[in-house]
Amino acid sequence: MQEKRKSTILIGILICLIIIAFKPVPSFNNNDPDPNPSFVTETVIQLAENRIAIVETETNSGLSGEVIVLEFNEDQRTFVPIGRYNYRDFFLNP
């Protein structure tokens, strides 16, 4: 009786392992039409013609609440940081 119960349990485990082994692999579609995925944690905002701000919105990152203001330097053709602020500090400690 005991031996039959053990063999039934082992056969059940074997069947489960076979089902897991032949389970189809999930496929990931890289042709996502959404250009703004939900995991993006920063937002770029244009403040003026040559000035932008990058706002970090991820609450669990070390940069949560950071706003970095950049100005475009036409001579060097790059963005130059002109300020870094934390809006969360402003609202929590006015």
C-alpha cells in the first residue's frame, strides 16, 4: 500500500516536470508601437528656445525629485548644465 502511494506521487511529479519542460517559451515583441514605455522615469520639458529641464519622477531612485536644467551652447553644440534643483525638498521643507 505504502509503495503504491509513493510510486503514484513520483509519477505525478514526473508528469509535472515533463509539462514544465515542454511549456512554450514566452516571446517578447521588440516592435512596440508605444515610444514612451511605462518604465521611463524621467521627463524632458522645454523651458525656452535653448533651455530644457529633465525631471526625475522615480520615487525609489536616489534622484527622486531632481530637476536638472540644461542650456544649449550653440558654439559647442552641446547642452551645458546651469542648475540642479530638488522640487521634493521645496514642498517638504518650505
